[in-house]
Amino acid sequence: MNIAIDVMGGDYAPEAVVDGILLAISNLAQEETILAVGPADTINTLLADRGYTGSQIRVINADQVIEMGEHPTRALSQKPNSSIGVGFALLKEGKADIFASAGNTGAMMVGSLFSVKTIEGVQRPAIAGFIPQTDGTHSVMLDIGANADCKPEMLEQWAVLGSVYASATRGIASPRVGLLNIGEEEQKGSILALATHALLKANDKLNFVGNLEGKDVFRGKADVIVTDGFTGNIVLKMGESIYNIMKEQGMVNEFVDRTNYENYGGSPIIGINGNVIIAHGASSPTAIMNMIKLCQNIVKSEVAKKIKAAFENN
Amino acid sequence: MNIAIDVMGGDYAPEAVVDGILLAISNLAQEETILAVGPADTINTLLADRGYTGSQIRVINADQVIEMGEHPTRALSQKPNSSIGVGFALLKEGKADIFASAGNTGAMMVGSLFSVKTIEGVQRPAIAGFIPQTDGTHSVMLDIGANADCKPEMLEQWAVLGSVYASATRGIASPRVGLLNIGEEEQKGSILALATHALLKANDKLNFVGNLEGKDVFRGKADVIVTDGFTGNIVLKMGESIYNIMKEQGMVNEFVDRTNYENYGGSPIIGINGNVIIAHGASSPTAIMNMIKLCQNIVKSEVAKKIKAAFENN
């Protein structure tokens, strides 16, 4: 297994990424390799400074960097030798099984669409986020921000994609799908939520458990939470803010700790022909370490392959 | 000041409402009266059972009850002598300065539109909710559910209405208005959020501080949070759920306690020619007591009058 990591991605790169990779090394099986993508000199110096002499990190040179504020499409075409550009080339050529970055989210999304491309039949890929549940599990929520304006058919597809993801990564036979909405009753909601509810209810491939309200987000009522990318982004970031607020007040327990995004390591892009992870811009070494664990789990679970199969059988 | 209370509204009515009124009595000034609207025999019995012999509660008979699940418009026309119907009649005739209920939200909204009516020039009234802030204050957020599908012009008006509300009730000279969105930058967001951002920025009557992300909801960045009723409802209910989750885990501190909806007592309907409060369906006596405090504050602040004046001068 080859896991490509963008060493230049994130607010604390390259140091935090190198430190995170080194934290993850002990969890790697012998046949697992990290492809550390970025300026070779910089990475080699950082690894040497930290006394690394192993063979499970392979440095892949990429001289350019796409900054956080850059326009995704323009940056990717003007900087083919950027760490993001090279990472996607590795993924496309099959030299990497997964590519992960804490860098420019837009560039990661555009890179996915241009390199491995959207699965045929999928209207729009989504970004999936993890929501801690009070029963000790976590739910996968999608979309969390790739698509601010949505159609009901997009949400229905994400329900299918999310179900395959939950099933592949967590072994749930028939994941419960909930629709984020403003009332429990079927006849409540926005035009989008009402139309989506009808589609989900009629889709016999889904285990649709109905609407979830805001109060249900953490309550273990669904394994997959479906929503538009506007609502999903706000819910995810609001949920993550609980950790910082409670930490400032000295109020961290097991549940609060699980609202810390560092524990999830990133958000998979779902609906493309490959495995791609976008990590939080402020990723610490711990977050990067968990990003690599997430990569291992996703590659082992063969998520992208199973999602593709689900659509081919449609 | 006459405060009309629907004694039959809420999951625990009439007992919880009568108990809440009795808790509030000691906070009333001599010239303040509670109009307890509902079946006179029932209310008088409950008051007698609790040993009440004062004169600040006036029982106003209303024989019918609109249940939680009833269709608002139909129920109001078929049950003119319901507690909600009689409450709105009192408000319309000027016999009550404010009407509050923990009953059928839809009926409270429809009753407002039919009795005191929308302020001329306001496209759609909104329901406002209170969001605790980590700096010890609270923000007013609107809409929280009356309008699931919105136009930018509606959100712009709510920014004005919310500013007048924050100014009248909290004495803030120039309330900071934030737009709930999925990025800090001006060019981020849904079609609705982008268009609303432009309107808010161009409106020189507003102190617009820009976009708020989900992580900013509790962070004291705005006195008024503007959003569509779909997002606002989910954010409000998710915020309220923090209290129950933390309470179960024995983790209540000052901030967590302020996420308990009981402390706010209800949500004002903003943009109508009168003062109306909708309280949580599960309101306890404490919640009803705080609902009455909110009523006193709103009447004293002359919110509806000031909002009307703000639109007349537009």
C-alpha cells in the first residue's frame, strides 16, 4: 500500500506534516509506504534533523506549492509540479493508492475531478465528514461543503455513497440513513428537503430512517447523515467548535474529546474513481497521524472500488 | 402591562403553565397582570389547589384547545374560542400587550398574521432565537424556522429587524450583524448567501461584520445572526442539544447551562404589529417563568413599535 501525503499542505506545513508522518510510522505494516510529496531537499533535511533512517518513507520531489488562497483551477494548471499536482499524478498512475493533503481544499477537489474523475453516473462528488455520536460511534455526514446549492437527486446519490462508505469502513450491513431537516414529520422542511425525503423513502436500496433534527445530530440515530453542503458545513464546524470551547473551560470528557477534528484526520471525497482525503488546514502532527490511519482504513476497505461497483449495478 | 399566557399550550399544560405563572408572580410589578387564557374552571381549580389568592392573575375563559398536531389555519378558523384564538383576540383589541404560548407553533404564526398582521413593507416575519455566546452574552438569530425557503431580500430585512430588536432589548447602539455562511470570504457560499452578503454590505443602516462560519456561532462575533429558517432551525436545535448531552454526562458549567432553552423562555415573532412569543413545546414551569420575564422585557422595550418605526422610516 502506497499512501501519498502532501508535505506542503496545511497551516503548519512542512514541519507538522513530517512530524505527523513520523508519528504514524509505527502503525504501518511492512508492506505500507508513505510517499512524502514536496521539495525533496526540505523533506530530507527535516527527516534527517529528526533522526529518521528507515525505508518506509519515500520522498517524491515536487518543487512548487499551491498556497491556501490560490484559485484552484488556475493554480493546478500553472503549477503541475506542485505537491498537489504531483500527488494526483501518482494517484492517477496507480503509484499511490490514496492521496491526502491538509492544503487548498478547492485544489484537492478540482485535482480529483481532473485526474481520477467522477464515477460515471454520479452527478456531483461530495466531501464526507465524521460526526461523533453519544453512543460512542461516529456517523458519516455528506456533503460538508463541496456543493452549497443542491438538487434532491444529488442528495439521494450521496445517501447511496454514504451507505457504501459506512458499510465498507465499519462493516455495517445496512447503514441507517437520516435526512437532516427541520421537523420529524415527512411533510416538514424546505423544498429541497421535502423532495429529497420522497426520493430516499422510495429508494429500496437504502435503509432510510427518516428526518433528523438539529437536536439529533449527535444522538446515534443514523450511520449516514445526508444534507446539502451548506447546512453540512455549518453543522460540522459548529460541532467541532464544541471541543475548543469546552477545552478553554476545562470541560473535556470522552464525548467532548471526540468532537476534536484531530481525531478523525480528514474528510474523504466520495464519488470519484480513487481515494482522496482532505484534512483540516490547521492540522497538527496528531491530526496528520490520524489522517494516515484513515488512509490505511480506506484503502483496506476498498471504498472507491465498492462505490464504483454500487453505481455500475444501478 | 397585561401579559396574556396560553395556559393550554405545551406538552405539560395546563399544570406546568400554571406553576410557571406562579413562579413569575413575585417578579411582577404592581401594575403588571397575567391574563391566564384557557378553560376558567380548570385554571381556577389549579390556582386554588396551589393556594393562590392574589389579584395579579386574571383568568380569561377559552373553552377550546388547539392540539400540537392540528393544521394551524383550519384549527384557528374552527376553534375561535380556543386559548390561542382568544389570546390573539386580546392582543388585537389591545387588552393584552403581548401574547405567549408553548402550544402549536404554526397556529401562533398564523394567528399573528391574521390578527395583528405583518408590518407593512416586511416580506415575511421571522422567528428569532437566542444563542448563548462564550463571552457571557447572547446573540439573536433569525430566522429559526418560520421560512425554510428564503430570498436574499427577506434576510436583509431580518438583519434590520434583528438590529432593532437587539438595540431595543439590550441597549446596543449599533448591533453587529453577521451572516451565517460556509466561509469567511465574501465570495464564498450558496447563491442565497452570496446575494445576501452583497445586500447586507451595501445597506448603510446595518453594522455588517461579514460572514460567520459554524465555528463562530457561539463565539461572540455578532449580536445579530442572520440566516435562512432551515439552517437557523438546525443550528438552534443543535445548540440546545448540548445542554442535554452534557447534563447526562455530568458536565454542566456556566456556558453549558446557557445552552438550556429553559433559560430563554421562548422565541419572539419579529416583523408583526404586536408582541408574540412562541415557547418550546416541552416547556417546564421554569421555562414558563422565563417566558414571562421575556414578555416583560419585550413590552418594556417597545420592540414592535420600534420595528414598525424602523420600517416606516425606510
